[in-house]
Amino acid sequence: MAAFSLSPRNGMPFSSTPALAPKPGASAGRDSEMSLVNLAARQRMLSQRMVLQTVLAARGSDLHMKAARGSLALFTDSQAKLVDTARHLDAASGDIIRKTYHGPQGVGPIIDAFAQQVGTALDLAERQSPRVEDALARLVESTDSALEALNTATTAFDQVGKAKSETLMKELAGIVASIQTVAREAKVVSFNAQVMAARAGQHGREFAVVANVLSGITNEIDGLSLQAVSLAGRSRTAA
């Protein structure tokens, strides 16, 4: 613990640490806007923040005691949300998440135990128990295994996200192909209509206008189809 520069009890720790205190309600409000993989990745950041906040809280910082409690609550709520997503995903994706957390090599117990250690250390710190130093030592020692578990979970959500993206791209490619087929057929109809209008002479003038409009529409469809194909290609490359 000597690696941290701390001030006396109830004093302010070094100047950079107040940023560790989360803004009330800010992160919780963003949960619904975050992708699953980003939410899982945020858990890694929160785990490290909680350890430092807990160490500082144990040294007498009321500010960091409050911040640590807030981070722990956010971490716990987010973890419950991530684990629960298996119920709302398709069968294959849900199976990946369930195995990640609850399978033979599941990381769920490791993550839960880490959160419990944080809570225990904070409780002991609030009571100024002499056992808090041992609790902190165990918490710091468990950080590597917790990070590894959180990395495994993030990788699983990334895998699910990429699989979903690939499925959407295949569906989009199918839709674009159907549109292009319709456009080709419409071009044939437009061409035949123009030929018939030309044969009809003066009587086919209105018919020719309709044929030209149809030709313009098919050209627009071709342009939109090419844009969709380009967008699908960029999305696949970015993934």
C-alpha cells in the first residue's frame, strides 16, 4: 500500500484522485445507450477504479468512500444486466454468454467474488476495523484474476456482436440483390414501353413520358443499391 501518496484521515488525497468520483446518475443514465461490448469493457475500467477508491477510502477519505460505494453499485448493476442478456439474445448468442458466465470455465463466480471483496473491504473501512488491511491485500491480489475474467466476458460480447453484424450484413446483401433484380426487370419493362410508345407515334406520347419516368426510377434504384453495397462493405471492414 505504500505506493500510494495519501494524506491524513479526512484530508484530501493527491490532487488527481477527485476525478475518481463518478457524477451521480450520469453513468447509470448512459447504460441503455451503450452497446453490450462497451458495457462489458467499462466493467474493466470500473474494477480498477473501485480498487483505488477502496484503498483511498480505507485511508480515511470520505469522498472516496462515497465514490467507491457508487462505483460498486454501478458495477453490480451492470454485471446483472450483462448476465441477464443471455435471455434476450438468439439461441446461439445466448448460449455463448451463458457458457462464458456459468459454464465449467465460467467467469461469473470470479467477478461476483471480486465485487463481494470490494464490499467487504468498504464495510471494514467504515467500521475502522483492524482487519481492513488484510481485506485490502486480498482485494489487490485478486485484481489480476478479476481483470482476466472481465476480459473474457468482453471478448464473448464482442464475438456475439460480430456474429450479429455478419447476420445483418447477409440480410442486407439479400435485400439489395432482390432490389437489383426488380430494377433490372423494371428496366426491361421501361425499354419495351419506350419501343411501343415510339411505334404508336403521336398517340404514344403520354405513354413515353411514363416510360421515361420509370427509367429514371430504376436508375435511382441502381444508385441506392450501389450505396447500400458500399455501406455494407465498410461496415464489414470496420467490424
